[in-house]
Amino acid sequence: MQQVDSAVTADLATEPHPLALALAAMPEVWRSLLIDHERDSYGRCAACRTSGTPGVPWPCTLRVAAEDARDLSDRAVSQSRSGVCEAS
Ligand SMILES: [Zn+2]
């Protein structure tokens, strides 16, 4: 009674960010985002802070998307290890 075909997306608690889906295919990009978009001592994103603005509360959108991309990537790796390949 399990819908295996739709389990990949239905299993997620929340819908992944469209940006995260795109980033998941680009590990170099989300890895550098995770490195750059760190929390500074004021609780704001160090990378999104630009001159003239106080900064963006951390985690910023890019940080969240990068973390989601990392999760999606980990999920894809574990699925391919278990022999399940949903990728088209
Ligand atoms: Zn940021």
C-alpha cells in the first residue's frame, strides 16, 4: 500500500526550494555558498551584507537553499547506493 513512485518528493516535510533543486546539481556552488554565507557575530549573513545596508538576518535565503541542496544531494547519494534511481 505504499506509493513508491512518489515517495521521493512526498517524503520531504516541506517542498524543497526551487533554487535548492537547481543548486543540488551544482555541488561546487552550494559548497561555496555554505562557506561564504556564514553567520557573523551580529547574527546576520556575512556574505549578504553590503555597504549601506545593515545586513540580512542569518540564515539568508541562499544559505537555506544551499543547505537544502546539500540535503538533496545526500539523499540522491544514499538512493543511488541502495539501487533506486529516480533521476530522469
Ligand atoms: Zn547570505
